[in-house]
Amino acid sequence: MSYLDVKTVDVKMTTGDLMAIDFHSESNRLTYAGREAGDDWARAIRSVVSPEGGRVVDVGCGGGVYCKAWLGLGAASVVGVDFSAAMLSAAREYCEGLRGVTFRHAGAYDTGLPDAAADIVFERALIHHLDDLGACFREARRLLAPGGTLIVQDRTIEDVTRPGTPSHLRGYFFERFPELLETERARRPAGAAVEAAMREAGFRAVRTLELAETRREYAGVEEVRADLLARTGRSILHELNDAQLEDLAAYVCGRLDAAAPVRESDHWTLWVASV
Ligand SMILES: C[S@@+](CC[C@H](N)C(=O)[O-])C[C@H]1O[C@@H](n2cnc3c(N)ncnc32)[C@H](O)[C@@H]1O
């Protein structure tokens, strides 16, 4: 078995039928595809780095949403790296016709790309799926040219456990199924541990920022329900069986104004580190 076949998360099951997401399954290939990155994400990125003309490596690129977004910010090239052939096939479709984007089937610990090949390494929603942050950041350090920047975007347990509101739908997940917090506590990195692992890997000037990123705007609750039932873009929903998921969708939709549009926003932490 190669490292590409190895699942990186050892998610603890909390009840008999709970399952972790299988990134390699064809049935999940569109889970992280088809969305557009929002203006709030672009503003946050521009506040920490100048993307114009840069060479970006997007590790754990999923469906390629942020490969396209980096080009939109003016990057000269983007290499999307992912260990899942299924995700990469969706990313290729999503980025078809875009000049400057290529993809590489490889793991986060060993991308196979040359030394100093990047000005920016970007890792969004990747590190909570890894069991060796040090190996991931050493590889990012190797990829970065002098003056380069590592940007890690992920959620700490504090980000995840913000209360449910009509804009922070994830909070409702844990209100309805508190046992999902066990999974989150086991996999969410502590902010200080991420910083320490970056410094140990040779990064300096590590800083953190908060980001509220618009995830999606829905015309109404039926769109929210359909999105939840499809388990789109949220690996935590793969911990629920179908009956639990339907229960959750009804619970969340019951918290929303049936007649109003919904603007969903997720809370993130950005760790920004320089070489
Ligand atoms: C939650 S998704 C995020 C996708 C994308 N970055 C985004 O934000 O839309 C995590 C992605 O990381 C990939 N991944 C997980 N572990 C990986 C590893 N060890 N090496 C490379 N990719 C990995 C998965 O296949 C998946 O596409």
C-alpha cells in the first residue's frame, strides 16, 4: 500500500454507525467542489500576502475551489495537490480551461514538487485531517522559496464550538448531536500547537488572524436542507447516519426563518508564517 492509500485521520467512532469521510470514494468527489470563494476570503488573503505573479501550491486542494480563487487574485500559477484521485478529478473539471492551474496526485508530507518551487503554500481545511503536523509543515518549508509565505486556514475547537445562529449553522450541529464534539475535540488542532509546529519546521514570524468566511448564500431553508442532506463540504456530517442527518436537517431548518434567505458564515483561524 502506498502513502496515497493511507487515510490520515484516526477518527474515533462514538456510536455504532458513525463513519468518517472517505476522501478516496467516488461518491464523495464533489463534496468540496463547485463553490466560489467569497470576497471576505479574498480580502483576508490580500491583507497577509501579495498574490500577484506568485507561484502558489494549494495542498489538500479538494475540488479546486481555491486553486481558481488564487488565480483570481492574480497568482501566476497554482499547483493543486491532493492524495485523493477522486477529489482531483473534480478539481480538474472545475478548473477546466483555466490557464496556470495544474494538479498533482501526492500526499501532504511528500508532494514530490521541487525545492523552493512556491512563493505561497496554502493549506485550507487540511491540517485537522493529518496526524503529523510537523511532517506537513517541513514539506511546506521545503517547497517555499526565500521570502515565501505559508498560509494555513483551519478551525480550532473554539472556532467550531461557537453557538448556532442563522448565519453560523454549524453551531446547531453540536446542539442537536453533542457527541459530535468528541470527534471535533479529537481532531481540531490547538492554536498554540500549530504555531509551535510551524516554528519547529523552521518558520518565523508566525501570526494568527480570525476570519469569518461566507460559505454560501441560500435562497431559503429548502436549499439549506438539501445542502445538509448532501453532506456538502462538511466532513463532520459523515459522522452521522442517514436518519441522524435527516433529524439534523429538520432541527437546523426549524431554527431558521422559513421565508428568509440564509447567509452562512464559518469561523476560521489563519496561521501565516514566513520563511
Ligand atoms: C476538507 S477538504 C478541503 C478541500 C479544500 N482545501 C477546500 O478548502 O475546499 C480536505 C482535503 O484534503 C485532502 N487530504 C487529506 N489528507 C491529505 C493528505 N495527507 N495529503 C494530501 N491531501 C490530503 C482530502 O482529500 C481533501 O480533498
